[in-house]
Amino acid sequence: MSARLSVAVQNEDFDLRHEHQQLVQNDHGIGAVVAFIGMVRDLNLADDVVALELEHYPGMTEKSLMNIVQQAESRWSLQAARVVHRVGKMYPGDQIVLVLTASAHRGDAYEANTFIMDYLKTEAPFWKKEWTPEGPRWIEARDSDDHAAARWAAQHPAPNP
């Protein structure tokens, strides 16, 4: 049985309880679900953040997210995975991203969840603009995100097709 994988890019907020119920529904082989929720912070680069605005290319972004989730499935024993990523303008305390991974055992669920988040930060085509009291600024990619994603190539090489 192959894993149930799904992604969504949306303006609307998401509900963890609803997403969790949908993920595990009728699958009694799931022994672990790991959830990561990313949120808007009110401080970045020593500046106050009033809002965060995310832009994307519809269609291309979903395809990229699904590719990342499929890579995780090829590396770990997953029964289900779900990624929900918000776009548009959000404010401190708002939820931005949800990554749910389900497996028979916690290790696979944890590792796959971390992998998905690390790759999402570096490979998914989102553009971030922070709004500060001084005005808006585009956020550049961070070296720390690249280093986090790069460690997976050494630790868990992708399987040969």
C-alpha cells in the first residue's frame, strides 16, 4: 500500500485537529503522527515585524511541495503525509505552515517531518516580504536553511530507482 500524500497552498488558516483527523482516518496501522506548525514571529533580524506576506506561483508551488513529500516517502516508511502552506498577508501569531507525517513508528515520522520542513525552506518557490514599522523588505534565503537541507544528502541518500 502506498502512502497517502497531499499538499495544499491556501490563503485560509488551517485547523490542526481537522487535518489530523483527515490524515489518520480509517488507517489503524498508524502508530505515530508528527506535527510541525510554523508561525509568524514578531521579530526578525533585530527588527519588529508587523506582518509577513508570502507570494507563490500557483501550480508550480504545489508540484514542488508534492515532490518534496514524495522524496520523504522514498526515504522513510510513511503511511501518510500532509503539507498545508499559507500565502497572502499574515500577522504575528498566525500559522503559516503545517507538516503532518504518519508512520507505524515514531522515528520515520520524525525524520520525514524534519526533512520535509528543511527542504520546504530551500526548495519550495515562495517569496517572503516582511512588513516592519520602517516599511516592507524582501527576505533573502538563509545559509542556515541551506545547511539544514544539505545534511540529508549525506545522512540519507535518496534510493536508486
